[in-house]
Amino acid sequence: MAPNSTLEKSIDKILKKTEKEILLDLENSSLDSKQTLDNSLPKLEQGFDKIISDGNKEANKIEKQIIGSSELEVRNKQLLLLEEGVDKVFSKALDQIANADRSGDYSNLINTLLDESTKILGVTEVTVFTNAKDKDVVQSALSKFSGAELSSDTIDCLGGVIIKSKDGTMTFDNTIDTRIERLKPLIRKEIASKFGVGN
Amino acid sequence: MTTEGGVQYSKIAEIKGPLVVVDDVENAAFDELVEIETNEGERRLGKVLEVGNGKAIVQVFEGTTGLSISGTNAKFVGKVMEMPVSKEVLGRVFDGLGRPKDGLPDPIADKFVDINGEPMNPEQREYPKDFIQTGVSVIDGLMTLVRGQKLPIFSGSGMSHNLLAAQIARQASVVGTQDDFAVVFAAIGVQYSEAEYFRRSLEDSGALKRSVLFLNTADDPAIERIITPRVALTVAEYLAFDLGIHVLVVMTDMTNYAEALREISAAREEVPGRKGYPGYLYTDLSTIYERAGKLQGRKGSVTQVPILSMPSDDITHPIPDLTGYITEGQVVVGRDLFRQGIYPPINILMSLSRLMKDGIGEGSTREDHSEVANQVYDAYSRAQEVRALAGIVGKAGLTEIDLKYMDVGDVFEKEFLSQATDENRTIEETLGILWKIVSQLPKNEITKIKDKFVDQYYKGK
């Protein structure tokens, strides 16, 4: 029995030692795991915050994109509609000018246009071009401008005159079309303001 | 604007490069707008460069290709070139001469403004001191842009300056105020794909509604490039000083502008200066750059970020050289960083914002901004020295502190400098990363920051 008892004692001793070691290992592992968990918690929170903040940023970005492009689309449609309105007003006004009565004040207008044109060109020896409708009015006005003669060629315009120096080097376009074209940006603004835009 | 038109002259004496010489001209004025009519009735715009002895030299913006001496007429319009301006220009895309390019009609003008602008009265100028956040860490943190400043970006061919330009245009904002902010973007002689990128980039980000784009592409006549920055700045000045908006003007590429200037100068047979550029290049550039600023009693401001690509990356080239004399600092894009794939590849050691000190700190960005920026600048400079040393003696020959500085250099480039093209960092985030870099160093190496800030923000062990 004696040798067996020694063996059992030894086995018990080894078992107890191993048990102690295992328990210690388990305890250490548990502590390590706890530590790892504790350490990863702030990282997790940081990661979570970053995901939320990135998500919010992205959402803001998309919101800006959607709102920005929709606003722009609406504004652009408004601009096109406004332009359509302005064009209609313009073409109606041009029609009225084209069909305006050529008597009365109109001859004064032609006189002014001729006077202005010859002054700007700085020569009196000029050829005057006008449309078929205005030929008579211009012809009678030319009596006041010595050296000026009316061309037999007519031009296509609403009214007014084109003056060319006789040597052909200088031309001054004083037709109603050109004057309207020159003032078009200002007239557009006026018309737009009647539509309640640009005030 | 007057009802009076101009005289049309048909005696063209000579066509030379982008210039047309008109004979027997009376009463033409310097800078007067000229309409050139071709044989086929096509109209091109130009302006008078010189008058005298019955001759006028006209610079044709859209080029003289296809013009012939006979049959070409020059109409002197009787006014200088003007740009119609109104708030409606926001969200619009124009060509290099200020004509709509987006299929929409001309804007209904509030007024017509001479594109050459009026010089700001120096007495009325207000010193720039308010921060503009670009959302790009390296600019906001280390070379801060302030409202009314002119801060050029010096780059080289093929580098990512256009990506950076578009990113700044998309992201720039004024923080801590409800003031309106707008971006005027002038693309000068860029490729079609780049112009489209700028347009799409602003459209997709929703930033187009607060932007105005002027696109002069590489295939547009070079002479138009003389006008593009001027029309852009005219709109910017109107938005800033008439409507009280803070305006950031991004102009890329100013080198193309200078090339156009050289082309005209050569055609006029002027005595060339350095590298063939005209002797008045400095004066001419200043008429553009000096249009940045703030005025007393006016709410808005014009801030400029001109971008220029340095031929052969040569910073002593006349264009960056003369630009540097006029502007208030420079942001230099580095070839080495670009080759490493870093975006934005800004070489901070060669870059500087001279007005940064006035636009940062308590009340603008944060009280520790200046000191942490100085510390990082210093540390990165040291990191570069250590890297050079490691190239000779190897890493094994470095001290522990040298290795720390190498780490600082790496963290700086990977986390601070590198940024996605669509990443918009707030100034708080930028300062946070700067502190992360500083925290790589032991506390005793931090010599440029007050202890109270170190106690508050230092994250090292």
C-alpha cells in the first residue's frame, strides 16, 4: 500500500498544481479579456461616432446636392419662361413699329437720323439706303442734306437709314432695327420688370 | 449704354496674327469695342489697342482665322467692353467672353460694367483678416486663406491642381457667419474634359447655384483668354461690392493668360522681355490680381486663388516670379509628392500665406491654431532633414528622436496632407489632425506651443 499511497500523493500534488495553474490562467485570461474589452470600448465609441458623423456629412452633402440642383432647375425654367414672354412682347412691338403710320412725326425722326448719321460720319457726300416703305419720306428729307443721295437699292429693315460715304470706306447704320438691337438689353430689363422680375 | 451706334470702316490695311489694322479711322478710342464683320456676315469682337495717324490697331478676341483684307468691315461701337451683371448670373455658365454657354438666355442685366474694373482706392481698402474655410486641411491649417486675399497656387503640367481648384470651389465657405458666399470660377485655356469636369463637379455637388463659371477652352482663340479673367472679376466685384457677397475667384490656368499676352505682344512687334513675355507683364498681371480685396463700408469681399502651371516646374519662370511679387503668399504643388500619389501634393515648406496670421486664432479659427501650425511646420521640416540623413547613413544610424521625426513625417503625409477629393474637413477636424501629428513627439520636443494648449490638446504618452 505504501508505494501506492506515495503515488496517489504525487498524483494529487500534480493535480492540485495543475488545477491551480489552470485557474490562474483562466483568471489571467478573464482579466486580459476584460482589459481588451475595456480598451476597445472607447475605440468602438470613436468608430461609432465617426460612422455617425460621416453619415451626417454624407446626408448633408446629398441634401445640398438635391436642394441645389432643384432650385437651379426651377430658376432656369423661370428664366426660359421669362425670355419667352419678353420675346413675345418684342415681336409684337416690332410688328407695331413696322406697320406704323409713316406720316406726321415720322419724317422728323428720319430727319434726326440723317442728321445724326452725317455728323457721326463727318462727311456730307453720302449715299443713303432705306427700305421701300420709307423711300418717299427719306427722299423729301434729303433736300436738307446737300451732297447726299438716295440709293435706288432698298434694304430690308423696319425703318431708318444706312449711310455710306461715297468712297465706300465708312458706313453708319442708323436703322430702327440696329437701334433696337443696341438697346435690347435695357428694353429686356424694362419688360422683365413689368413681369415683376429684376426690381 | 447709348442709342448711338458706331461707324463701320471697310478699309482694312493689314491682318497680322490676332491683330487687324484699320485705315482712315477717325474718333476711335483706346480700348474701344470693335465688331469685325467677315465676308460671310460672321461677327467677331475685338478692342482697340492703338490709335493714331488715321490708323487703329484692333485685337480680335475670336482670332483672325478666315478674315481677308477685302470684304472685312470693322465697326467701332463707341464703348468699351462691358459685362451685363445681376444676381441672376449665379448658377450660370458663360464662355470666355461672358456669353451664355448653358443654353439659357442672356441674364437680365442690373447694370453694365466695364470689364477693366475701377482701381480700388488704397485709402478705402480694408485689411483682410477673416478666415475662409476651403475644407482642404493643408490650406486651412498651414496656409490659411483670408477674405480679400490673393493666394496663388503654383503647380506644374500634369499635376492635380485642377482637382484642387474644383475641390476648393465646391467646398469653400465662410464659417461662423450668415453672410452669403459665392464662387466665380474662370477656366482659362483648359481642355474640354477639364472644363466639363469643373461644370459637372459644381453641378453634382449642388454648389453651382452659388457659382458663376467662365469657361475658355483650349480650342477657343487664345486672345479670348485676355478677357476671361476680366469678365470673371467684373462679375465678382459686382457680387461683392454691390450685393455684399463674399466671393472667391478661382482662375486656372494663368499661364495660358500670359501666353496669350505674349502672342499679342509678339504680333505688335514689341520689344520682348524675359522669355519673350512683354516687359509690362508685371503691370498687366497686377491689373488682375489687385482686383482682390475688401472695401471699407462694403460688406462683401473678393478673394482670389489664381492657379498657374510653372513651365518645367521652374519657380523662377517670369510668370510665377512676377505673380509672387504681387500676391500675398503662394501654395506650391510638389512634383515629388505628386509622384508618391499624395493628393493634394502641396509642398508646405515652399508654401506660405502671408495674411494667415491675421485670419486665425481666437474668434476666427481656434486660439492654438498658430502655435500648433508652427510646431507641425517645424517638425515636418526636421522630418525632411532626417529622411535625407537616413538616405546616407541608413535608418540604423538614426537616433530614437530622429526616428520619431520620421514617424511625424509619415503621419503628416498620410493623415493630414492626404485627403480625398470629396472630403470636406472642418477647421476643428484639421486642427485635431495637427495635434495628432504633434502628439507623435515627446513633450520635451514641443517648443512652440504654450503649456496650457499642450495640457489641453496633447494626446501623446
